[in-house]
Amino acid sequence: MVGVSLSVCILTKDEEENLPRCLGSLEGLDARLLVLDSHSADRTREIAQEAGALVVEEGWRGMGAQRDRCLELEAERLRSDWVLCLDADEWLDDPLRQELASIARGDAPDGSVGYELNRRTFCLGAWIDHCGWSPEWRLRLVRAGVARASGSDTPTSSR
């Protein structure tokens, strides 16, 4: 598939400390950036703009509604083929970034509408690898126009 594109949608509020790591993990990935900020009182918006992100500021609606709004804004303004939904305190490791680059180049199987990512949780100085928090698969990469958050923090496919 020629001309496949990727957008990364990031939800923020006062993420000045976390956002640089998240954005840094996207380096080398040919992606459009959209940051939906909930009236940060720190430098979050400026950091996102310096990274080339389209920044939209709107009030907080709740996690699911905020993700839905991010997907709507992506469809209205960026119009990519694939959308990756991240929180500002999340980041990509090298293997995941390489896999996303492959999908963005058009290497996704025909008919694929989404991919779940295994999110790891870091709490109190350690990775949580037990108690039902690992693995924690979340649908985070979706074909544009086929997902909505439906009241949770994870998009769900409408196909």
C-alpha cells in the first residue's frame, strides 16, 4: 500500500516532565503528532509544539470521551491511515517502534483494523510483572475511522 500514514494522539495535562520521553520515543517514526491538552499549567503545550505536534486545548471530559475526541480531531485535521493512542507517560521501545514503522510503510496484513500493545506498568520504582497487570494488552493502534473509546481508556474496533 503506497502512501500509508500514521498519527500519534497523546492526551496531556501538566505533563512537562513525562512528555519529552514519550515524544523522544517516537523519533525516527514518520508520524503526525496530535496532542489533546486539558489546560496544562506547565510547559506541556510548548514542548509538544516544539516537537511539531498539532496541539488542541480542551477541557477534560473523562478518559473514554477524551480518547474519542482525540480520534475525532485526528480524522478532521490529520487524516492518517493508522492512529496510535498514547498517554504522555507512555513510551515506545525499539522493537515496538520498528513494528510501527513497518505498519506505517504498508506492511500490515490486509483487513487488519487494530493491534493490541502490551503495556507494562512501572510503580514505586519497579516493573509490575504479576497480579493481573502483566501482560496488560490494550488496543492502542487502530485503522483510522474504525474505533472509538466507548467509555474506557482503550479504543474498540467498530468492525
